[in-house]
Amino acid sequence: EDDPDQMDWEDRQAFNKIYINKLSINDQILKSHVIDSLGSPDLTEARQVEDGTIQVMFYRTQHQKSDGITTKDECTPMLFKNGQLIAWGAGAYEKFTQY
């Protein structure tokens, strides 16, 4: 099995992109499954909302600048509500900010 924590950044980024591209919203994916598959996110934000918890996790999928810092624009956001994946891609972070 692939272990993202043991990969160099280029392999991990490619692995993240392949994994995310294979996702289907009908799969009912849990946050714990994503972390088990991709490892810890590069960045994350969370907040309490009226009906639970909303969290966005960012995984790097498009390296832009070799400065040792991963930024949101180099990542694909994955949005979870109460631990369930509900959106990913460019609109996921926008949706997170609207909660």
C-alpha cells in the first residue's frame, strides 16, 4: 500500500491528485477514510455551525513555488460536514466560508 507520509512531495502531490480525481459524491466518504488514505492535510480550518461541525482540509495537488511553504492556492480543498465529505474542489472553500 502507498503511504503518503513516506513519499517525497512530488509523489505525494501526484498521489493526492489521483485519489481526489477518483472521488464520487455518492460514495459517502468519511473524514477518517480520507486521512487514512492521504495522511494529514497540508492545511485545515474548522468551525461549529448550528447543526454540527464544518471542516475544510487542504491537500496539495498543484505545486507552484519552491519556497517550502504550502499555500491554499496549491491545494484542493475537501469540505466535511459532521465528518462526511460533502464537496471538494474550488467551490468547497467558498461553501465553507458561507457557513
